[in-house]
Amino acid sequence: MMSDLEKYKLKYAFAEDYGTSYYKFGPVGETPDIIENRGIILDKISIVSKIMGIEKNIIVGPEVATYIGHREAIGRHLVYPMRDGLVEKENERSWRVIYEITKYGLNKHRPIASDFKGFYVAAALSAIAPEYMYRRIFEIHQKIDEETGLVKAVTIIPQPLAVAIAEKSITCIVVESGHGNTQITPISRYPIREAILSLNRGGAEADAITAEILKDCGYGDLAREEKLIRCIKESIGLIPTDLQTSIEKAKKDPERFRAVFHIPNTTITIDLEENSWMRFLIGEIVFDPENEIFESFYRKGMPRPRDTMVGDTRIPGTIDMARAIIMSAERTSFEVQMYLYRKIILSGGNFSWK
């Protein structure tokens, strides 16, 4: 029989997942809310905003879109605090956005029940998040509780461990891929930190190749808006089992693989026509940016994923995913490796296409 405290914890458990592109939150056991992990920082509050009752200069949640009136505003005011899974210690602009996003999520689910004395929060951070990020997230929740009374206690765990728990797997490899990086984390009851492999690539590379494809197909004017590129990527991108075979099939039967995307709420339609075979490049670059087909894009100026140093070992930024997973697993004990390979879990926004 559960004690009153256990019943309370179960009733008011609250989960938070700080992803590179999205922030997921909500009471445990319910479908989570999802907002983009970003915010607008305004230089000053306009008269119109004051008339509408808006007094704060940091905007988060769905409202953000209404503040992006022109492309120049994106670069000046829009902040993605966790693009690489990390936030620099002194980057106060990013920490202010994270504070507002966290407060937004907790406030949205504020209970009206008389027995509510604060949520028991479980938050998930990147596997490579340093200790100071954990401390800062604790401080943010403490401040929110002082202001609102919404937080009773906080626990922070690495995202791969949260994924493993959700999948009910105590021994596995979690490949967590967000916008700016990909972490390969072997888990045997807890993440094996010495074997974690972080690659400097993620959804950004798929976005970059999508932008290059748009330019090559005559849609260069659309290749500057990040969110639009992401929508196109997720709608037309395909992951090939074998790139060369897939390209050959698409060229022989272009209508079957034709990539057409209508931009919602506009009159603009993107049609790759005979170049629709290029949609396979979007999926391929996620798993094998070393494929020779990408060399021409790198030569044209598309950024090549940066190498990573793990101890004294240099990990090529373009290493294919299979080799990277093997390299990570081989840093664990021989006995546990056979169990790790039995379950490899793909997680994160970069693996969550439509």
C-alpha cells in the first residue's frame, strides 16, 4: 500500500526534456507538450505590446512566431539556447531563455487542486552536459519555486538514461541525435561515461544538405529560413538502405519518388521534379556524411562536420554511424558488449521525421 507521500509524488510528477531543438514537458503519464527550445529577446517593449498587456522582453512558446516579422530579426533576436546540447557557463542570454521556457511549462500545467504543494520534477539533459549545467538547472527551478511555489523537488538525469528507462531497457546503446550533435551512449544500468562518443553533427547537417538541394533546384530564395528548411527536410527526406541503389531506382522511376512540398498557408509549392532522387541525400548524410557523393557539396562551401577528440583519439566528424557505434561499444568491457549490441535505440529530434 502506498504512503501519502508516494501517492503525492505519483500524482504530481512532472517531466522535462531539454532537447537541442525542442523542449518537451508535462505531467508524467500524459502526452507531453512540445515547444521549440528557443526564445525571442526584445531590445525594448513596443507600445503595441504594452497596450496588449505584454510587459516582458523574453518571449517563448508558440508566440515566438508572431514576433519574427522579417528575416533580419531572426539573427538579431532569436536565441536557440541548446543548439549543441550545451550552454556556455556565462551565456546569460541563453540561460534567460531556458528560465522562461521552464517557467512557461510549469505554469501551463499549474494544478488547481487544494492539496498541490509543488511538482516533483524529473529533468533530462544532454549526456555530455557538464556539472555547471546541472547546477544552473537546479538554480532555475529553485528561483521559479520561490516565485510561484510550483516546484517541490528536482531530479536531473542524462537524456539517454531517460530513453532507456522509457524503453524498459537496462543494457543498451542509445544514439541521441539532436540539431547540433549526436551522442552515442552505452548503458548498463547507468550510462558508461568513459564510452560515450559525441559527434559534432546532427540535424544541422541534414538542414544544410536540404538548403543546398533547394539552391540546386532553383529555390535558393527559400534556403535562408531555418524553420522552413527543417519543415521541407522532414517532409521530403528519405533514408536509403543503400544510397546508390536508391538513387538508381529514383532516376528510373522519377514519378514514384517525386518530391513535392506545399508550404502551409502560402501559395508556394516546391517540386524537385527530375532531381527528386536528391531527397535520399537528406537521410544519408545523417548516417554517412563521409559518402563521396557529398564531396561536391563540401567543395561548394557546405560545412563539413568537425572532428571530435576523445582522449588522445581524433574521431572524424564524417565517420559513418555504424563505425561510431562500434567504436563506442568497444570502449566498454568485453563481457558487456554482446548485451549492448542486442538493443540499439535511436532517439532525438534528428531521428523523428514524419
